[in-house]
Amino acid sequence: MPKKRLIFVLLYRGGQFCISRNFRLQSVGSADWLARNYGFAKVSRFIDELVILNADPDPADQEKFLGTVASIATEVFVPVALGGGIRSLHDAEVYFQHGADKVVINTLLWRKPDVVRQIASVYGEQAVVASVDYTGLATPRTPCFRSAEAPAARDLADWLRDVATLGVGEILLNSVDRDGTGMTLDLDVIATIPAEVQVPVVLSGGVGRNDHLGPGLALPRVSGVATSNLFAFMGEGLSSARAKLIAAGIDMAVWV
């Protein structure tokens, strides 16, 4: 059985890294600020994967984003997933050429599902992460589409069925209502996932403390838990979190 994963998410917008609450962003500093104040190259040793998302992808800013990604990715030794602004196979190719091990796809899931299948066919399903945002703290939960072109409102379970047919390797399930609140993960959303959806699931949204991670990782259906909480999990936060999870019996990779 695959090891459980602790995933850290960096949110980028216009040259700055951001914190998020309910998907509203606040800039906190540049890549230099991140390195200077948080020593990210060091703390990244205690995660299993790094996700960097361009939260407001302006085509004119793409070169700067990729340069920022390169400055971070060269100092970490875990898989890196990049997302934001992927509109075509070519866009995915650019991310892979700049060091991505995976691409994170959101809007393309419903706008051009055939392109998602194409990316998965070319690079392998393990290289494609479907990012699914949803709202609701109880049933019914509904997928959250942030565009006027989005499909009509629908049930989260039905949307997950559709996403699972696109050849994606995992689903990053993001709670908009819990995002940045520190009020713990939405563990009950797991009951929403149809039994026929066998794609590994990563839970995101609501992690504010070490003890919020274990309950999510302990769920058999969950392959990983993600957090973007810069202020709670920098410094010794990630190393402490990982040590406590392993001590609690969570089956994670142990590095000497």
C-alpha cells in the first residue's frame, strides 16, 4: 500500500507568494522573502510533495512565474507539481520542461476534458492532478466553478465521477469554506466520493495545526493531506508535524 503523503502548497500571484482564506488571497512576500524568512529549502525536507499554483495566471507573467519556480525547485528534492493557467497540451509541456513532475489542472477539466485525456496519455496519469474545488460544510456539497463559462451547478459526487474518467492520477479536493480558516479538514466529504471513483484523493482546506493532519491521513480513502498555511508550518512546523504523524502510527516514508 502506498505511503501517506504530507503535501505543501505555495500560492503565487504576480511575483508574490500569498496566504488564502476562502480563496481570497493576501500577498506576503517574494521568493527571496520566502527563502530569507522561512528557509524553505530546509523545511521542504519534511514533506513528500510540493505544489506551486499560479493563482492568477497572467500570460505576461508566465516567464517570471517559471523563473520563480526554478529558483525553488532546484533546492528541493521532492516531486514538484505546478498548476495555474494550463489551457492546452503545450502549456502542460512548458511546465514539464521547467521541472514539473506533475501538473495540476482545474478549469481544463470541464472546459476541455479531451485535452486532459491527451496530457494524461502523453505524460502518464500519475503526472496529472485534478484540482476540484467545492463549497458546502454539509450535504449537499457542490463543485465550485469560478467562471461564467462553467457548467451548471451540479452535485459533487457526479462531478467526481466525470473527473475520474479523464485519466487523472489523483484528485486534490479543496474545501472553499474551510480554506485558510484553520477549522480542520472536512473529513465528512469522503462519504461523498462514489465507490466507483478509485482515484487517490488528497484533502485540502482547513489545516491550521499539527493535530489536524492525522485524522485526514488516517482515512483509508485518503492518500495525502495538503496545507498552504505558511505561518503555522514554516520554521520547525513541518518537521514537528511529520515526526508526530509517524509517532502516531501513520504509514509515511521515514528518511534518515
